[in-house]
Amino acid sequence: MKILIDNGHGKETPGKCSPDGRLKEYAYTREIADRVVAGLQDKGVDTMRIVPEEEDVSLSERVKRVNTFGKEAILISIHCNAMGNGSEWMSAHGWSVFVGNNASMNSKWLAWQLAQAALNKKVKVRRSSPQNLYWTANLYICQKTNCPAVLVENFFQDNKDDVEFLLSEEGKQCITDILLEGITNYLKEYLRNM
């Protein structure tokens, strides 16, 4: 199985940064994506980034790249959340994971594994309801891919405390570890059920 990592927005995408400009989503998600790819490859897992470019790559092109691998892959799209328009600090806080409105059971299981990994790291997991660890949304990247797909929102780039955490080495390692643990646990279950 191929693990595909999407690092979200491009360098020129407007508004994708913290109000003070210290956290730039395109750079942050690429750093985390590289850490995740390296961590999985060190474990012998076939993994790659689908967007090596720094420029914005359209959703349709990203989906096309994913779909060349068929159903024997999984996709994790990495992002940082935002509550406002990026000009001021907001109070929304926490980590979350999304699946598309047409999500397969495997997409939901991947989302659940990632959320459980976040809970294991003692971070606040934002939920759609008390019993549900993931959100369902109309997300092109999740709905148009042929393989199981999720989108993770790694805290809020317009929450001052979240930004401090995200930019710290502790925060970067925490986010990386959540993704590595969730993906690894999903793969173990997948292989067990084959």
C-alpha cells in the first residue's frame, strides 16, 4: 500500500498564515509532510508527497496525482486550521480530522486512528459530537480520490498559543508523531484484515 501525503496550500495562496506572519501554512505543512514521509520510510513504508512544488497545485491536479495509484493507497492531506480571516488572533483551539461526505469505512477508520493517536498525545481533539472523533465535510480532496482519504487540521494558525506550540520543536514532533502513529495503526489493522 502506498501512503500519499498532501501538504495543502502553496506559497502564493493568500491568507494562509498567522496574524504575525511567523507561521506560514505552506512552509509548515511541507516541513511536517517531510518528517512524516521520512518517518514512514524509515519503517519501510512506501510513502511520498504528492505536491513537491512550493507553488499552489490545484485540487483537481492533486486528486489526479492521487488517483494514479488507484485504491491501494491512502491519502492524508495536512493543513493548519483558522477561525478568522488571518488578520487578528482568535480563540478557537485544537486538532481535528475530516473525511468527505461520501467517505468509505476505510476513510473513517483512518480518521479514527489519527484522532485516537492525537488523544494518546493528550492534545485537544475537536469533535463533531461527543462520540465522534472526526468531522464529515464537503472536501474535494477527500471526496474525489479513489482511495481512503482524510484531511487533518493541525491546530489553529490564528490562535496565539496554538502557533507557539506549532512552531516549537515539541509541537512539530507532536504533530509528526500523531500522524505516524495513526497511519501505522491503520496499516496494522488493514494488514490484519487482509
